[in-house]
Amino acid sequence: MSFVDRASTPLTTQFYHCTPQYGPDRYRADTLHYAAAEGNVEAVHELLAKGVNVYRTVRDGETALHVAIANGQREIYDALVGVYERDFGVVERSLREKYGWSGDRFWLKERIAVATTEEQCERAVGLGDSAGLAKLEEFEVRMVLLKIVGETPRVVVLGVGDANRKSVDSLLGYLSPNGFLTWGSSEVNGKCWSLLELAASCGDVQLVRRLIASGADPAQRGSAMNTPLMEACRKNNMTMIKLFFEDYGDQLDPTATNRVGESALTFVLQYGDAESFGYVLNKVIAYRKCNYHESDSEAFNNCFRYDNPSWPEVSIWSMVGDHLKTADLVPYLERELYGSRGEQCRMLFENEKGAVITVASVLSHENNDVLRFLFEHHLEYIRSIADMVMDSFFEEDLLPEKLFDEPLHIWVEHLPEMESRVTELEDKVAERELEMMQEDWNFNQQFM
């Protein structure tokens, strides 16, 4: 075993994002979900003809529609989306004809409970406004879709007040295993992706357009508070990224952050593609200037802020992954950012916490072109934090072997005063390796 870690792990900050795994084996006990995952179109249509409840959720709150989308079963998810659309049509007709509602289609953003048995429907009707006398704009309302096999679907509106709130909440909890008619979150445990988020992640432009046209919110958040735009950026799908900005830009907030503080720009920066990075950066700057009334300089700097109380030592630059190495990001930064906004870039980089992490990461990953680039633009600032960078290496138990090749040679070339500290670090590594060799020898002697 060596003190030098020859299979070093990245020092960059990368938050884990797991794309849902909705394979058939996960749903053998769930007939509709299993057929949707396998792509058994005939079985799905038979189940729909029998009146199966398409809103019932399993596992993490996924519906059969989630499963069909994740497995790319277009014919199946087209059929299931059709059921959602027809049931939302039932809601609209009921609210407009029975209650005289003439306002916006607010129900498209609601979670509508579903009753599927006589007993469930009776409970809902008993609490609801069966006469249609309520003025919807004057009440907090909940809705229940009554959907019994063989009967025409209808809707009951529950006007919620202090007198009946507990009873309404009890009913909705009782109905929750049936799922919800919704374009948004279909579950109650906070684990499931939104339909639009999943469609964006899968890169299905046609489905994304249909979901939004049917009422899905382009800014809808999923379980980790990710937006569909963030998913497009995470996959670096330029077609999808442009679709959201160009077709639905007036409905988006591209500065929105998820549960760990990442934004759309953070995701494309992590991916490391110059085209998508430049495109999203310019869109976010334009949004900030228009909506936050910031100057060009203010908008640019605020694009790169990362604020998370749980990770105070992390900056957006520490999220740049090892896979970038020299990539296209350096020439892009040189040409587009440092060329046109050099002073702002210097101010952005030169903050102690973020810069120390970034420089140490660049050295460890042997990103030599990036290292030279940083020295070219930030030599004196790096000189001022050089001891802290070296201290971070002395605190590590494992260091990548490649650190001691070209990276530290470049380091000493620009900072000759660091030569003694580099030598000290090399001596520490050698001494620790000898100690570990001795420990291994002593251990082996026990069995000889």
C-alpha cells in the first residue's frame, strides 16, 4: 500500500444526482407498471379498457406514466397522457358548467385526489359541494375526481374552512394510495421526479411540448427541487436547453437553485462544454439584467455565486470536474470572459476559500494548461495563498502520484519560494511510504 494514491479520487465537489431506474424487474407485482416498463402495448390497452387506475403510485411515488417515459415506450406513454388529458377535461367542464368558473385553469397546477370505489365516492360527496353553489374564488378548495369503472367520471369540490379542514385532510389522506391527477408531484414522500423533469432528462422533445401544452408547468420542480431546465443542462442536451429558453423562457427562472444550491449554469459548468456554458451564461445574464435590474458586471458576478450554508467552503469553481482537464473551457474563458470582463473574472476568482480549493484541485488533477492559465491571470494572488494550498496537501492522507510530476514543477517555476515546501512534502511522502512498507513487513512476519 502506498501513501501516494495512484487511483486518486477527484477533489472537486460533485453532488450526486441519480436518474431513476424504472426497469421491468422493479414492477413484477404491479401489472400496469410492469406492462409499461416492458413495452407491452396490448396489455396496457387491455388494462385501460377495464378501467385500471393509472394514477396509482408505487415505490418512490412513480406512476405507470413515469415508468413508460423512463423506458422510452412512446405508444404507451402517449396513451397514458391521453387519459390524463381527458380527466383534466372532466375537471374543466365540471368547474365551468357546474360552478360557472371563467378564470384561469388553476386546476392544472393542483393535485386532484382520486376516488375509485363506491364507498370512497360517498365519503367525498358527503364532504363536497354537490349542488355546485360555492364561489370558487372565495374558498380554499380541494378537488376529488370520482372515477368508478363503468360510470361517467365527475368531480367533487371540497370547500375548506376551519370547520371541516380536519375532515377534508382525513379524506385526502385516505384517498392518497390511489394517487393524484396531476402534472406535478404524484407522491407524498418527496422522492419522485416530476413528469416534465423526467421527459427533459430523457431528451424527448415531442413529449415535453405535449406535456407543457396540456398544462405541465415548465418550471415544475421534482424531488430534489430540480427544474426540467436543470435536467436538460445536466445532460448537456443543447436541443432541450434551447427549447426551454426559446419557447418557454418567459415561464422560467434560470437563476433558480435546487436543494443543494445548484443552478442550471452550475450543471453546464460541471459538464464542461463551451457551447452550452456560453449559451446558458448569456441567457442567465440577460435574465438577471431584465428581472433584477442589475448591470452587466453585477449580473455576470452574481451568475457565479454559490450560496449553501451547509457547504460554506464550496464555490462554483470547485464544482469543475476532473474530466474537464484542459477541455474547451480554458480557451472559452480566455476569449470570452477574461477578454471582455477581465476585471470581473479576477474579482470572482480571488476569494480565499474558493481559490484555495480550486488551485489545489487543479494541481492534484494535473490540469497543467489550467494551472498555467491561472498563473497568467492571477500570479500575485496565488502567491498570497500559496502556503494555504500547500497546507492543504500536508493535511491529506493520500495524494495523487501525478501531483509530484509536472504540476509541482510548474508550481515552483512560477513560485520559486515554494521549492522548500515542495521538497518537504516529497520527504513526508517518502517517509510515510517507508513506514507503511515496514508495517506491511511486520504484519507478514506473523504468518511466516
